[in-house]
Amino acid sequence: MISVNQTQSPSSDSLVRFFTDLRSSSEETLEKLSGDAKSCSLHYPIQMEVGRCSSRDELPSVLQGLAPNDFTVKPLEGLNNGDHRAFSGARLFRLFDSTNSCSSLMKAYGKLDEFAREIEGMTWVKEQHFKHFVIPEALDFRLVKSGDKEWGVLLIAALPGASVEELILDVGRSSGAGRIPRYVRLEEAISGVATTLAELHEVGRRERALPDDYNGRFLRSGKNMLECLNEIPRTTSLWLDREHFVRKGYDVLNRVSEVIKYPTAVHGDANTGNFLVSDSFTSLIDLTHLSFSLDEKGCGRGDPMRDVGNFYQKIRHSAARSGLSSCEGVELSEHFLRSYRAAGGREIDNASFAAHRLRTGLGELFRAAERPDESIPDALLYTYVQGVEEIVFEG
């Protein structure tokens, strides 16, 4: 079991040294994240499931060493062919109590800077006291050694609800009269995400424009993908005119202003898997990218269109993967945009919105093209190509 006060924990001195680069002091960060959980331990048998393990992977056995003898490790099945890595690259684990209910989750970060950014993002959100969404409660975190590698391990309480990705998949699998209430629930969930992002962008905003030192890394990666389109031969026959698309794509990415009109705190990875929706509230997870949008004083400096354009485009891709019609994908994404505006979100900067949509669409296209043909059929790949062509040629 993982508990901050256990003997296996790193010394407080080592944690202090590790977190010296965070915005707040390490002692404050530890206190805010651990809260009353410093003396907490899980007093029941637990099982642990892990995705993407190999026989030579030492991490599960290391984590098993922190738990009771009846702690077991087994593969975790999931939505997308068993791929359970967060976008940040963290390994995801689920812990179950004696009734086989998921009690908490564990994330293991192979990159310690991502581990630190996740904790920093959770600390910042907790300090703001948001009204319309919650984040998981941090129960414990520590550094552990697996062979020669050091991992940051974060234990968080499980949250109720389903992700927007799961709700889209549920609609795609349904038919007949039962499909209507599922579609309505999905629309309500998307409205909840829009309200969540609108509040995040309002609380973290600045009153004045700032020079853009945030969008560069996203736009650079978009340009790199444009340069490499000829390296994904599966799509060669799917383009209307690939060379013309690349030229126009550069234009879209280069039209982003050098000034962010409404700088604010930004989630940074607003995809359909990072919002959980229950009957009571919306939950926001995976905060490793949020700290990129904060300055040294914790004030926002990011572009809200990163979140808006990203989630808008992710809805389209999730809908296509899940068997929804293209018209439904368009309507759901437009429903998100209307809901974001209605919730008081930032004014839409059309140039930045299009650039982030394009960058997201290219990322989805590359990931899809790299998968085996049988898991991503050419018809779906063609839908992804059409999606990025629409962004470029409609502008």
C-alpha cells in the first residue's frame, strides 16, 4: 500500500529537493496534495491491473512490493485496443477493493518532469476553488526505483462517471429508441465540458494581451507533421492534392497572431478522454500540460483556443471512430462551440482556432496511419484526411 508516512517513502529532504522548481514551495505542495491522507492507508485486500506490460517490465513488481501479499497484477482492457497510456506517457493502473469496485487509480510517470507538472497543475486547480468541475483527490505520491529507472507514482481517488469518449462510443453502439436518450446524455456531457473550459479560461485569465510564447511548440509540431506527410504511404491516394494541402496548411499555422488576445490558464490536452461526466458534476483529469500555460506567479499565459480547437476536433474524430455519421460529428462539435459561448467562454480567435484544429487533426491522422490496417480501415483514414482538408480549404 502507498502511504506518505510509510518507511518506503523517499525522505522529506529528497522530495523537497525534487520539487524545488515548482511555483510554490515543496512543503506547501506536499501538504496541499496529501491533506489528511498522510495517515491514510487502504485497509482491505486490493487488486491492481496494469496496461501495456512486458515480461521484462520491472515496474509492476516494484509497485507490488508496496502492497499486501494478495496484491495482483494483470493486463487492463480498455477502449482503444488496450492502449492505456495517457497522452503524457504515464502508465495507468486501477486498484479494486474487496467488492471489486474501483477505489482509486495510480499513475506512474517515467518522466519526472511530467510527474512534477501533474502535481503542480493539481495544486493550482485546488487553490482556485472552481465551482463547475472537480479534479481527483490526490491520496499520495512518491518516487520509486525500478531497476535503474526512477518513477513518479501518484495515487488518486477514483471518480464516478463516464468519459465523453465512452459516451460517444455508447451512442455509436446503440440503435433504435434506446439511442435517443444516449445521444441527449452525450449532448449534456459536452455542454458540461464547455462550461468547465469556460470557467477554467475565466478564472485563469489576464486582463491584457501578451506576446505569444505559448503556441509555438504546438505549431512547430504541426509544421513538422506537414513536412512528413509523404512518410505515411497509406494516405497517398486519399488526398485531393497533397502538395496544395501542405502549402495551405502552412498558411493556416502561420496566420496565428504573435499576440494572445485573451491569455489564460489552459488544460492543454482537452480531449474526449480527459473529461468524466456524472449526474452531479464534470471531472477534469490529466493536468500535466496545464503548467505550460502558467507563469512564475501562477497567472495564465496560454491560448484558450488550444483547448477549444482541440476538443472541437477530438469530438469529430471520436464520433468517426465510434460509428456516428459525419453529420452527427459536425453537430456535436458545433454544439460544444455554442455551449462554450453560452457559458461565457473567451471570444473565438478564428485564426488560432483553425490552427489548433489542424494540429490536432494531423496528430490524429499520423497516429491512425501508424496502426495496423485492420484496426484503422482506409474508410476511417479517409475521414481523417477529409477532416484536415476541410480545415485548410474552408479558411
